[in-house]
Amino acid sequence: MGKKPNKAKKATKNSKSTSAKATTLAPISFTDALRVNEGFLLSECDPRSTPAFAGDKAAGAKALEARAGEIGEFQERLYGESKVDGQRSLLLVVQGMDTSGKGGIMRHVVGQMDPQGVKYTAFKAPSAEERAHPFLWRIRNALPHPGQIGVFDRSHYEDVLVVRVHDLVPKATWSRRYAQINDFEAKAVEAGTTVVKVMLHISSDEQKSRLTRRLERIDKQWKYNPGDVDERLLWPMYQEAYQAVLDRTSTDAAPWYVVPANRKWYARLAVQSLVLECLEAMDPQWPKVDYDVEAEKARLAAT
Ligand code: AMP
Ligand code: MG
């Protein structure tokens, strides 16, 4: 893949699917390989595995680069569509334990997108104002507008993850949130937003070595937070909370995808591919203009 940088971009002009041609891509799509279906167990998902991709690190990096241009064209089509009467948008939700590589996804995948068409939001612990509203208030305000790709770096799922693990609200409150989330997402989908939810799945050992590296390198120390060790002690409770999220909120309207993320190059390729496959399925079309193109050409030529 990627001998001619333009190849993939051109192909999207006329065909829906360009991904099956690469030899390193397995016949199964990333969407099919990573989707969380009933009975999925996080504890049985190998964080080092590379589903739907048979190549190595070098091939993965090359594939990531080769497909960079494709997202841009889809974005432009989606945006163009919204200028006429399109209501559609895409929302990418990214969750994962500390050091799972969310930042790398933002730099290497979201960074390939046209910033004009992206609505990016990083969710931190809620402010006093946000806490005065229902938990979905700040989420609703961050949803993408028609034609945009919304990106959530953490999300409303923190309200059933960190909040559940630390008892930040009573159990009676957080346990109602799964159904509230499903309802909220179903409404967003109905309004035209395709929702892709990604969990970056790393092992506990991998987290330990990434945190160790942060402490050892002067250029990484700023990313370390002494609280990360305290959170790490709660690893089993977080895994349980993630399993509950996957059990209860992977719906037909808004499914979850678990991306094995011990290998950063794979996680980036997988998230890029999930976004691309989703855009391919949405198949946005260049908008039809409401003027007579031939007449305009003639008028312009006469000037
Ligand atoms: P970071 O992504 O490393 O900048 O950290 C953001 C922090 O905000 C994490 O520790 C999250 O757990 C925390 N956070 C995000 N959303 C919420 C929330 N709804 N309630 C409590 N903490 C949150
Ligand atoms: Mg952190």
C-alpha cells in the first residue's frame, strides 16, 4: 500500500471501499474485528494482538501514512453535504486507562484531519459550573455540528468509570447513567451523528513500563502525575468498570470497539481505519449546486 501517495485518495472518488486492496490488511474489516458484541470479555482480549492487520510495525506505520489523505476528502464531502441540507456528522469517542495512548491518537490520527472540520474536546474533572448541571450537559454542548467530526478525548464515560471507582456520586446515581447514556447516544444518532466509541486496551504491565519511562525521561516527566500510581492500584476496579461499560452501552446505535493498544503503531492504524470505514459507509456525496454550471462557464468565458 502507498506506493503512490495519491492512489487511495483518487479511489474514494468513485468507490466506497479502498481498504481491501492492501495485502497486509486481512479480509475482515477493523469494524468487524474490533466490535464489542454480546458476551465480549475484556480479560480475554490480548492487548498485544493486531486484529485485521497482518503486517509488522513498519508496515503499520506505512499504512497509517498512506491513508492519511483519505480522511481529508471524506471530511470535505461531509462538510459540503452539510452546506446544502445534510445533517450528518461523526463522533469519535476515545477512552482508555492512563498511558493507553489517547494523546498519540490525537496527534497521529486526529492530526491527519482538516482542523476546520474537527470539533475536539478533552474532558477533565468537571468544573463547578459543569457540576451544577446534569452530567450530560457538557457532553451535549460538545457534540459535532452537521458536517463536522467530533472528537472526545475522554467523555461522558468518565461519569461511570472514575466516578464509579471513586464513589464520586452515590451508586444509585451512577448506576442509572448507563441507560441515560444509551438514550442520549440513540438520540444523537437519530439526529444524524454516527457514533464510534473506542477503548484503547493496554495491559497492566504495559502501563507500568510506560509510567516508568515517563519518570526516567526528562522530556516525559511532565506527563507523570504522582496520582497515577494511586490510580494504578485500582486497576482491577477500573477493568471491572470498563467491562460494565462494554456490557451495558455497546448498542446497535452506538457500538464500542476495543482496540488492543500495547503496540502504539497498531492502535493508531486501527483507530484511523475505524474512522475511515465509518466514513466509507456514510458515503458522503459532493453537494449538487443550484446553478447552471454550463451557463456559468459560458458567462465566465465571455468576461
Ligand atoms: P488527563 O486526561 O490525564 O488530562 O486527566 C484528566 C482527568 O480528568 C482524569 O483523571 C479523569 O479521570 C478526570 N475526569 C474526566 N472526566 C471526569 C468526570 N466526569 N468526573 C471526574 N473526573 C473526570
Ligand atoms: Mg493523566
